[in-house]
Amino acid sequence: MFTYRFPSAHTKRLEFMDYLAVKECTDNCFLPQRFAELSNGEIEARIAALGGL
């Protein structure tokens, strides 16, 4: 059976919310590896880049 999935129209907004949650996380051990490896500066830069949504 073939299932078609529509891409989310809100992918950038969801990414923005992910980065805000990462910023507020109290311990990197709770984060997925792709976020745990980011520096605070990288997180802030991505939030700033996505913030103009």
C-alpha cells in the first residue's frame, strides 16, 4: 500500500521551536546528539536566523 505524506508547511517554525527548547535545556544528556554537539553560539545564531519568521 502506498502512503503519501505531505511536507509540513511549518518546518521552519518547528525548527525554531526545537532550537528554543535546546537553548532552555538544563543538561546536554537530555538532547539528541545533533543538538548536544552544538555550541551556545551556534544555537543562538540559528535562533536569530529563524527568528524572523
